[in-house]
Amino acid sequence: MVDVKLVREFPDEVYLQPDWLLDDIITSMQNAGLLPHYGQGGDLVTAADASDLATLKTLTKDISDAQVLHGLDTGIHSAADAAMDEPAEFSSSPAEPADLAECQAILNEIKDNLTTHIANATPHRDVGGQGGVTPAGVTTTDGSNQATNETLANAIKAAFNKHAQMGYADFSIT
């Protein structure tokens, strides 16, 4: 959390001028690399963590849906990011993935797409997708069986939600 003071100080006076204040703060924070999104990402992954095949299917679909909406959202990005399109491997869409093999293909593709999106400065006002810190994608090993796919899905959920929440809502204005 970053605290921002809403007062400009001058030699003999301190006063608040809302007409320039918000613009100055936002511009300064963007220039410092602290605000990759215009606002909070909104479309968070809310499904429960994967712990069996049923929860893996549900989480995989939720991740896919959220990443597509996030990547195309020009309300928070300066431009849509085609890297976040629906995974080509998602043949069951809009239903949940049919089986473990489809979950695996989708998750491995989303891992690459999300890592590319997070590091892409273009839709993030040239500050990278983690707002002032070195952009970090998903470093978990690709899924290859039930256990590794559950681990990967949970890691993607955590990385996606962290990234999607990097916006004005992450700052306390006092």
C-alpha cells in the first residue's frame, strides 16, 4: 500500500486544490511505475483453489473467462491485449473443460499468455504489469498430471488476481 498526501506545501501556506490534485498524483504514480491499470482489474478469479478434478475444471474455466475479459478491457488498459484471447485449446468452451487433458492444455497456454501480458508494457502505460516492480509471470512448471495441473491452476489464479488488482484501488489517499 502506498500512502499519498493530498496537500501541496508552499513556503508560507498549505492548501488543497482538487482541480490539479488528482491529475498530479495519478501522473506521478504512473511515471513512477506504480499504476499499470486505470483502475482495479475487476474480473478476478473467484473459484475455489483446485484440489481434485472437479475443482480443477471449475477453476480452469474461471481463469480462462477472467483472463479474456481482463485482456480485452480497454477501461483499465490503454489498449486491448490479443495475447489474452480465449485459449485455442479450450474446445469445450463455454462449458467447463471436459477432462484433465483439456485442463492441462488450457492451463499451459494461459500460463504463457498471462506471463506475456503481465510483462507487456503497451497496455500498461509503459510501466509493466506489476506496477513499479519487476513484472513476474507464472513460474510454476507446466502441468503434466493431476497434481501439477492443480498446482499450476492455483499459481495462475494467484498471479492473475495480483496483476488484475494493480490499479488505483491499491493506494490509500490521505
